[in-house]
Amino acid sequence: MRLSSSVLAAATVPLASAQLHYWAQKAGLEFFGAATDTPGFRERAPYPAQYSKYDEIFADPKEFGQTTPTNGQKWMFVEPEPGVFNFTEGDYVANLAKKTGKLLRCHALVWHSQLAPWVEQTKWTPDELKAVIKRHIFGVAEHYKGQCAHWDVVNEALDEDGSYRKSVFYNVLGEEYIKLSFQWAAEADPGTKLYYNDYGIERPASVKTAGAIRIVKLLKDAGIRIDGVGMQGHLHADNHPTMEDHVKTLTAYAELVPEVAFTELDVRIKVPVNESKLAWQKESYQFVAESCIRVPQCVGITLWDFYDPFSWIPHVFPDNGAALPWNEDWSKKPAYDGLIEIFKKFAKEKEDKEGKGKGKKERRLIA
Ligand SMILES: *[C@@H]1O[C@H](CO)[C@@H](O)[C@H](O)[C@H]1NC(C)=O
Ligand SMILES: *[C@@H]1O[C@H](CO)[C@@H](O)[C@H](O)[C@H]1NC(C)=O
């Protein structure tokens, strides 16, 4: 995404370093993170010259306290042939998380997309497909046992109308596959937090939000553990959820599960980029940050990568781009500044409140 130099000048944040994770934690969140992918593959392949700068920003523990592999743990990469596991790409990000001291969200065990072709090409009986899912979940979750703070156990099980997506899993097993997946993930890595993750579940009135709530209740009614709902947060600058929308939705999930998170945040702009669109985008990022702070069960926010050239958006939505806080030339968008503004505001409120609390206690001690 190339911005004209005048727009770019306006978009550039003068602050040399402000650091998202540092301020997000001060504001009360557990983490602010960025997903990342394997060097040399997919969107990243054409940009080897940018890797050293990228790695430097990614590694900064004050900038990002958490990461997620955008691709490396998906079924097509980790079990490309039946029962043949390949953890090369998943391990790259897991090891990077360890090396740079970041919390690891793992993604995703059972998903209809980027699935190994053999899963869809075979005509399974229900028992056969159950065995396939079980082998996959145990194979992958046991490999990463102890490393994943969260696992996205089931990803995008809902269709656009809020009904179950007619995936191979659903077509053969019905909603049973969701229950079994959570059960097996809990057995394979009892220490990880088990998430349902989806897109389009950020607005309170969305039929998909109702669907996500239905899935959580399905699991809870069956006595199966689910620890969190992940709202992917692939948002649009020109039509984004309001603060009130986010707070309502987060609260609805938080009444049912111990935690919620924004797991794949990016805010795409319809090109060409101009200053108004950058301002809408900034507002959208700020609403996400503020709502997450306001709802105590919201543990953190993950960007779906942080550098525009590595974003999936222009590849999948051709008239869209500029979705991430860092521009191609490494300048930052107003959205970055906007996030820091919100985090600093709430950090200060928190400090003032705690300061007052401390003051009261000291007064009591004196009395
Ligand atoms: C495992 O995956 C890596 C990365 O995609 C690939 O380079 C490698 O050839 C794969 N290994 C096998 C044995 O297929
Ligand atoms: C940017 O583009 C949008 C959509 O075309 C338009 O509504 C807006 O007025 C433009 N803003 C500026 C500053 O040009």
C-alpha cells in the first residue's frame, strides 16, 4: 500500500516509540500482541529486505507481549497427509515467542478453511471422521503442550446467517464435532485456555453473535469446558462497530465465559487511502481498545500482523488495504497514536484510582 507523500506526512506519528503492550498492561489488559508468519512464505515472500526491521519491532517486549502464528499451526501445514505431522512452521512462531518472551495464542485446531485437502476429499463415516479429528487434536495440542496460553479450538463454525457452516465436520457429525473438539483439546493440553474464535461476532445484533452464544451454551449445557470467545475483529474503517456495540457484545460473552479477546484485529480501508479514512480507522482501533479495557473479562488484543505489506487483506479483498498500524515505509498510522492515547488515558485513571485507594489506606493506618 503506497500512500501519497502528503497523506503519509499527515499520517506519520512523530513519537519515536510509545509501545503498545507496555501501555496496554498499564491500562489493565493482560497483553497487546501481533500475529506473525514464517519468513519467506506467502505475503512475506517478496519482502526479505524488510525482515530485519520487522524482527526488531516484533521482538520489542514493550511493543508486543503476545503472538499467534497466522498460518503455521493450521491443518494443511501441520497434518498435510493423514497422520503425518509437520511442525516446521508452527514451531518457528512458537520458538520465536519463547525467544522474545511473548505469550503464545495457538491457532487453530478445527477449521474448514486451509484444511488439508485429504480431509475434504474423503467420504467419511461418522466414526472415521471422529478418529481423524481426535488424532489431529491430540497430535497437534500434545506437541505444543505447555506452550499455548490459549488454543482456538474451533474456528469459524458459523455461516453468514448464523447457522452452522456446512463444513465437512458439520456435514458428517453435526454439532457433535464442536463438543468432541473441545473435550479432546482439554484432554490433550489441560493447561491451555480453550477458545471459540470467529469473525463478524463483534456486534450485539449480529446473527453470528447469537450463533457464537449458542455454541458457548451448547458446550456449557453439556458440561464441556470453554474458557473464552475470540472475536477476530477484521473490521472496516468506514463501517465499524461503535464502542457501545463492542461493550454490549463483550459483556454478553463475559456473562457466559471467563474471558474474551480480540484475536485477529485489523481495520481495512477502501483504497485510495485519505485522511478521513485514516481517522475512521483510528476511531475503530480506539473503540476496540477502550471496550476491552472497560470489560474486565477482556484479556487482550492481537493484531493480525502489524506491517501492511505482510497483511492478508489486499490479497483477499482487492480494493482494500492499509489495515495495520505500520505503513510500508515503517511510519505509523494515526491508529497507532490513537491506541496509545486510549491506553495512556486508562493507565492514568487506573493509577489515580489506585493512588487514592492507597491514600485512604494510609490515612486509616494513621487514624
Ligand atoms: C515441512 O514443512 C516445511 C515448511 O512448509 C517444508 O519446507 C518441509 O518440506 C516439510 N517437511 C516435509 C517432510 O514435508
Ligand atoms: C476520503 O474519501 C471518502 C470516501 O470517498 C470521502 O467520503 C471523504 O470525504 C474523503 N476525505 C478527504 C479528506 O478527502
